[in-house]
Amino acid sequence: MLQSFSKLGINNQLQDGLKALGISEPTDVQKKTIPIILNQQEDLVVLAKTGTGKTVAFGLPLLQLINTENTTLQAIILAPTRELGHQICNNLEAFAKHSSNISIASICGGIPIKPQIERLKTTTHIVVATPGRLVDLVKRGAINIKTIKYLLLDEADEMVSAHKEAVDSIIKDTPKTRRTMLFTATMPGSIKQLVQNYMSKHVLQIEADMATLGHQGITHQYVVVEPIEKLEILLHFLNKKEGQRGIIFCKTKAAVNKLAKKLAINKFSSGAIHGSLTQGIRDRIMGQFRAGYIDILVATDLAARGIDVKEIAYVVNYHLPDTYEAYVHRSGRTARAGAKGLSLSIIQQEELEEIPDFENELGITFNAYKKADAESIEENNGLIWAKKIFKTKPNRNVSEDFKAQIKTIFHHLTKDELVDKILANYLAQSKSVVSKPETSKNNKN
């Protein structure tokens, strides 16, 4: 048995679930939170950075507190995104694999609602939900949340900024006797207001793993670029990181789509997620990213909230976030579970004055990333061009006679000679393009 979790009060069945998952040693947030949830009754606010094991910290004690002889709904866990909701549900089911009769349902948006309505007609002890879908189900009379004992908000800071109206509606519809727990990486004013409005006067607050981002194994860097060179600087960086997994953040869905298209054209192993994509597409892309079939994920802030993938080597802020909290969550996708990571911000000259504000607010230090010079960029563009050729599928519609004529032209050349000539042709063409008048100086990619 896992003696360290046993000392926290976790029963043998749940310990068996942890053992199967390879979890043996509790993190700081788990050590501080589990005994309080199990043994005390107060409302709870837990302030802990991303990647510190919060799902285990609240999932294990909640599962243990469920009375399986009671067939009514007992706990609601709210998540800001479908991905995070599904992830939490999957984790709880894995923890409870050896615990009999605990029924957990995921009722997140983006998928048909009718199967969820049917699912809720059967015994359900814990619901993991996105706020909008839960409100919809309540209005339809498909779920009764007036008898719950526990209400938990994960990524609460994002929840109250993106789903405030729905969250308020849910909280008002739950019994005042419920126990409310918030898990958050930051404490903006909106969270403090929620605590004041809806939680008890004697709320407990726990801080765990709250070393500054700069002490969490994350290196913070920035590079100042002209708008016209922004994409080329990014592509140069990505080529240097080939074979490593990373996430690129953009401010808008349109920017995500545009950048993802450019990466695909340049044959980078990448995919994109944002809120307007169907759940099926988002699940497929996330599955490919988790399995390592694609190396680069282009995402908006909200869509990336459910990403808990180990071995993410870097995060790129293609656009600086609007809030300090968003930067915390973006950079927190890397350096998880004690690993090292890089958070690189590609900024324009007018944004440079914002860097000290991020440093002061978050207690971190940014270092300048060495910008690639013109020669390095030119060589990198050549490498991208070569990889595009390598990854191009042969055109099977070319006639054999035409193909034979082409082969006749090249047949006397060695491989090295052919490469030399193709490269010389490429360089001549690229210089010709560069020498033409620029027409897109205001292009911000």
C-alpha cells in the first residue's frame, strides 16, 4: 500500500487505484488539502499552480466521502472547458476503479445532450460538468442539484471570468448547506468577490506549491521582432525544437486558424484547438497530441485549459495574453511534474514596455532570447523548403513518358550533384523574391 497516502486518510481501494496509475508520493497541495476535505466541514479555497496535482487533491477525498447507499446526486465538479471536464472525469474513474458502486458522469458541452439526459436517469453520485451544459440540463429538469452536498470549482479563476453568469445561476440553485470548494492558480478580484458572495464567513484558504513561476523550472524569455518577420522567427524556433512537444498560444480563434494553416503548409507536425471546433475534432486533435502523433498544438487560452500533457518542452506566446492570470496558465502547461520548460514570448517593440509589468506582478524574470540573424533565417527557410519536398507525396497522375523524359535530363547526375543544383536554383529564386519590393510590411501574421 501507499503509506504516504494512507497517512493522509485515503482508503485501501483508492490507494489501489493510485498504484495502478503509478502515483506513489503526494504533492504539497495533496498533503495539505486531502486531510482537510476528509476531516473538516468548512468551505475551502485552494491556491495552487497548474501541474501540481490538484485533481488528486480534491478527487480522492470527494470519492471517499460519497455515500454509495444514497442514490441521489451528491457532488458537482465544474470545469471551464470540455477537455478539462473529460479529463477530470477520466481521472476520477481511474482513481475509483477498485471502489465499488461509485457512479460518475461527465456532462460537458459540445456533444449531443440527449444521451446525457438518459444517463442522468440512472444513479449518479458525482457529476463533472461545464457550466453552460449544466445550466441547460437544470432548465430541462434533467438534473436536480438542490440536494448536493459538495460543489467544487476547478480552474475557478477562469470559470468566473468566462462563465460568470452560468456559475452564479448554478450556485444559487444549490442548497445553502452545501460545502463549496474552489481550486485556482490565481486570486483575481472576481474570485475574491465569489468567495464573499457565496462562501461561508469561516472559509479556509490553503496555499500550496506557490513558488513564483520563475522557481518552477520554467525559463521565461522574449524576443522582439518586426511584424513582417514574426512568422519566420517562430519557424526558426520550431525547427530548433524539432521532435519536442510544445503549445503556441494566440489571442483569437481566427489567429489560431491562420497560424495553424501556415504551420501545415510548411509541413510542421501540428494541430489546432479552439472553442468553435466541434468536440469530435477537439478530441481527435488532443488525442493525437497526447499520443505524440503531433508535436505542436496551436490554441486559444480557454481551449488549452484542459491540457494536462507531460513532457511539453515549451510554450510560445505568439501574442502576449491580456491578463497576468492568463500568462500563469499558459506557461503552466510546461515544466509539469518537476520537469523543466521554456516560455517564449514573441513580441513587437511597442509591447516591450509590458515585460517589466509581468515581471513585477508575477515575481519572475524575463531574459532576452537571441534573435536569429538574416543568414540563419535564410538557412532555416531552406531547411523548411527541403522538408516540404521530402514530405510531398508523389503525383501518381504523371505519365510514365513524361517522367522518363525528366529522368533522362537528370540521369547523368550523382545525388550530390542533383542536390547542389536544386539548392542553387532555390537560393537564386529566394534571392529574387527578396529583392522585389516588399508589399506586406504591415502584415502582423
